[in-house]
Amino acid sequence: MRRGVLALLLLLPVSAYGQSVFETTGSRALGMAGAFTGVANDATSVFWNPAGLASGAPAGMTVGWADFRTGDQKGLPVAGPDHRTSKLVSLGTWPVGVSYGHFQDVALVSRPDGSQAAQSIKTAQYGLTILQTVAEGLVVGSTVRYIRGSVSSMPVNAASAEDALEQASKLEGHTTGAIDADVGAMADMGKVRLGLTVRNLRAPEFVDPAGFTTVFHREARLGLAVLPTNGLTLAMDLDLDTVDLRDGPRRIFAVGGEDRIGKRLALRCGTRWSVRGNRRRVTAVGASVAIRPNFWLDTHYTHGGIDADRGLGFALRAGF
């Protein structure tokens, strides 16, 4: 009887939770710990808040890369450790933006029978952003994305979590496509800006051959930015709903700031934590250096408590 129940559990589809979170790409945003929904005014707006494209330079572009690691990756390969990478290329001008992103999330998870597995989620995303002015100072926008995604998994057979994640990162699964969309709004009142973003409107799903279903959950975030003086930005973001991820419920509150120092340097910092479940506070720092007028090199570093969250990234950003 027990064997029959176990076999049935192994045949049933299992829901997993894709780590489709806001803090995925954009070194400038990540250097402010994700407090960027009301700030968004460069080409990464196509991801953070589509309506923000109207607030920046008439034309802009960004090419960025980021790497995130959570959990004890030098320890035994047990459920929990995670490795995420992102690459984003975006071009934006009023009233249109285009983007391409490649994202991978590899994690160690527990199967229904108690065994450990390494799961890889890969997506390539092609986006088209359209903006519309509703009233003076109020813009809405939407990024429609075509996503090619695959989910694959393998039994863990490695000496460490890091080795298991590296093996899983090379897996190639069956790829399927989905259409999704993000929407955003930005109210610009001069010294104060209010932004709202809703991501993953259609909550796309991807299934691997073993029956694991990965859901990219719908997420809404509200952001406030205050610009007290020229070059200084203070911001905070709050998730409007709680999302159940593989490591538990998550609802983020983030605060951050950015200060422009002269014409060639900008510094930023911030912190974020979940107001639901495990707080997992993360601290972030970042900087931008002007390589030439209107052309910036951005970088960021994030670190969480008890070796739980580490991230590093770079980007080239331009606005004309």
C-alpha cells in the first residue's frame, strides 16, 4: 500500500514556484535594493516600470548582467541553495521600447519522495513596450513579452551544492512558448513621483518532463520617489501582494537612495526585507561612473544575513 501511494505521488504533477521576482536585473535598480518602481527613468524601465521610459532621456539603452547566489553553496547538496543569472539588453525612446532578456534560475529542491533534485528554469524573453500619456504628468505603459522557457531537473549526485547547481545549469529541457505582459503607471509631480507596476499578468506556466510545474506569479509593486535636490533621489517600494516562492511567502519592502556627485560619479545604497515569512534582509550598494558624456558603467553588490543572499552585476547604460 505504501509503495502504491509513493508511486502515485511521483506521477502527480508538482507545482514549483519560479523565482520571477523584481530584483532580477538592472544594476542601477539593484544598487538601491529594488526601490526603483517610482524612480525608473532609463532603458531598464521596460522591466521595472514600463511607464518610466517617458521620464528619462529621449532615447536610451542598457546592456546588463547580474549573478545571484543564495544558501550555503559550499555545503552538502540539500534543498535550499539557488543560483540565478540574468542578461538584459534594452532600447527605449518615446513612445516605444524593445528588449531581450535571458534568465536562468537553478535550485536544489525536494521531491515528493524526499529525495533531492536540481531544477533549472531557463527563459528567453522578447519584449515590446508601448507608452501612452493619460494626462499631464501621468503616463501608462505596457511591455508585452514573448517567452521561450524550459524547465528541467536531475537527481543530485554531487559532493557540494555548488557542484550540483553547476551540473543542473547545463541541462537542456523541452522548450515551450508563452505570451505575457507587464503594465505600469507613473505619476510625475516634479519633486515627487509615484509608480505602479504589475508583472506577469497572465502568470505563465512551464512544465518539465517529470511533471514539475513552474509558475511565474503575478506581482504588483508600488513605488515612491522623492527628489529633494538636484541629483539626489530617495525611494521606497512595497509589494502589494504576497507571493509564495519555493523558500516561503515573500512580500518585499525596500528603501534606497541615489546621489549624483559631479558629472562623472553617482553612488547609491539601499536595503530590503520581506514583511511576510522569513525577513531575509538584504543590503545593497552601487555606483556609476561616466565613461563619456551620457554613457555610464553601472555596478552593484548585494549581501544578506547568514550567507543567504549575494549578488553582483554590471551594466553599460546610455541616455541621449
